[in-house]
Amino acid sequence: MILDSNEDMDYNSREGTLATLNLSYNEIGERGAKNLCDALQNNKTLKILILSDNEINDTGVQYLANILQNNTVKYFSN
């Protein structure tokens, strides 16, 4: 499973200006969605998030819906 830890994403969110993140086809599940949301909490640069063809369940989708309400992401694909 990808995104078992959000340490790398946290580092990147503090150090860079990532505008597009495509994580399609990565077998991301509920835990990965939660870790992604934790990393996106302080995001100020990401505009496009693509998560097509993953394994995110209803709980993971709820995590994403909650975090994306108050985030800079303008385009989301799942």
C-alpha cells in the first residue's frame, strides 16, 4: 500500500510548491487517504489532485471531502 506514512509528503509540503499531484493507480486505501489528508492540512500550493483508480472506501472519501472543503485544491478527480 502506498502512503503508509505521511512523513515524505509533509517534508515536501514544507519545502516545495507542488501544484499538481497525480496518485492514480497506486492502490491507495482508507489509511492512505487519511495520511494524504493529514499532509494536505497545511497545504497552500496544491491546485490539482488526481486519485483515479485507487481503493479508497467510503471512510477515505469522507476524509478527503472534509479536508478539501477548506483547501487550495480547485480540481479533484477520483
